[in-house]
Amino acid sequence: MAAGGLAKMTVVSIGAFLVGIGIPYLSSLPSPKLASFIGDFPVPDYPLAFPFLKNRTESAANTPFVCDTMHSYRTELVSLDPLIIYIHDLITPIEIASLLETAEPRFAPSQVTKHGRQQQTSDRTSSSAGLPRDDPTVVCVLNRARNFMGTMLRDGWDEMGPPQLVRYTSGQRFNVHHDWFDYPQWAADGERKWNRVASFFAILQDNCTGGETHFPHARPIAPPSPRGEAAWQGGRQTQTRSQQQQQEEDDEKAKPLWREHENGGLAFRPVAGNAIFWINLHNNGTGDWRTVHAGLPLERGLKTAMNIWPRHYYPYE
């Protein structure tokens, strides 16, 4: 082939290549004349994939987690003695997805501490997963919980403690128990002891019926009305759906966030992103028996939650 013919073929090939990669962009240019030659064939809304062009979807999926340090949440006082606070939107959907992804391969049958050692029991039939303290999402959520507590924790002395995810499936439960220890636990440095001064119980997945968290000794702040009006039972969700599908699920979501349980106390239904916070210890460091609670049996579906147990340390005596 003559050198002139080879050069002409090279020019034509380069021109076709440039047109091929440029078509997806021409339709978005402001001048209609520039795009008028594009025929009536499907035009992708993304650049053609070449080894030297990044896939935008893949790039977004690989975007590092960024903590929303300005995330806002709303609180409601439920009980004053013992102190129980309901927190709306403590954890964001992005954080929930990240926490679940990290925890998924770590789930194992839940255990409890009895006589100083971890063991399984028929009182607790869920699964649990520990979370790494250095995970960016874990750090973000723990810092938010730490800020919520204010001066309850002493910087440089107390700490948030390792978090844990817990998962319930149909029929699983956690019978009445308390989060604090009967006797303070030794710290890793062998020089201090600690106990769980408070608890956060944040819901991550709520695709379920049943599975309320029941505090049998908790009472509403105000005494019953002499006229018999119902006590406040949590803000109701007012959003309506455009179609009456999954009516049973809608009815479940319309229920109060918490209610007075028929056997006494208060019961909180699981709502993703929301959390319950309560104080475990009296001022003298002993456990408050009124904070005992239970994870009522899950009727069906899946419930996943995050336990955060802030630690109060005591000097060795």
C-alpha cells in the first residue's frame, strides 16, 4: 500500500474514533447546529467506557466515607426517674449502610456475661457483631454519641467503649436484663475498673413486626390525667403513600413510637435511625434496677440495632 493511502486511512480512523467518543457530549451542547447531524439512534447518557476514562458509578461507590459532623437530631424526654431519652435520627441512612456492610461477616450467636465470662443462654437468642473502633463510620457515630453525653464523661479518663450490632429474626428475643455489671470490670491496664454508666440502643433495620424494647419499670413523666386522657406516646408519622400497597406495613409505621405496655412500663417499637438513651448507674456507682429491659420476641422480619455502652472508670482502691 502506498504511503499516501496509509496516511489517509490513519486520518480517517482517528476521525472516526474522535466522533465515537464525542457523540455522547454533543447532544448537550447549547447550539442545535452542532448536534443536528446526530441521527435517530439511541445516544448513551454517559461517556463511552475506555481504559483511560473512569467509570463514574464505580468512582462514586468507592468514595471514602465522610462524617457529617453537623448532622442534627431531635430528642424527647420520656422518663425522668430513671432518665430515658428518645432520639430521632441519631444515625443517618449512609452511616447505617456503612455499619451494616462492616458488620455483616462478623455476626455470630449472641452471648451474655455470667459469673465473669461470656456464654450463650436461652434468654438471648439473637446474633451479635463487634465493630472495629478505628472504622471511620464507627468513629463518627461514637463521637456524636459522646457529644450528646456532654460532661457525663470525663475526657482522658472515661470512654465510649466498643460498640456492638445485634440482629433479631423471627421468634428471637432477649429476656429481661440490665446493661450494667453487678461488679465493675477490670480495665485492660489492670489499674482501674469500669462499668456501663449509660446505654444507647439505636435501630439500623426495622423491616419487622413486633420486637419492641420493653422497660417494665419505666413510667411516663407526668402522672395519669384525672380525666382519663391518654398519655403522650410519641410523635406519629404523618406521611401517606400514593398507593395503598403493603397496607400492613403502613399500619405498623403509623403506630406510636412508644406506648404504655399492657403489663406495665413502656415499650418502644423499632424505627431505623432512631435511638433510646438511658442512665444505668446511680450517683454512687451502683446499678439502677429500674433500667432492666427486654427485647420482646420478633413476630417476623428482621431487626438490627447498635449497642453503645459508655464506660465510667473508677480508680483502684
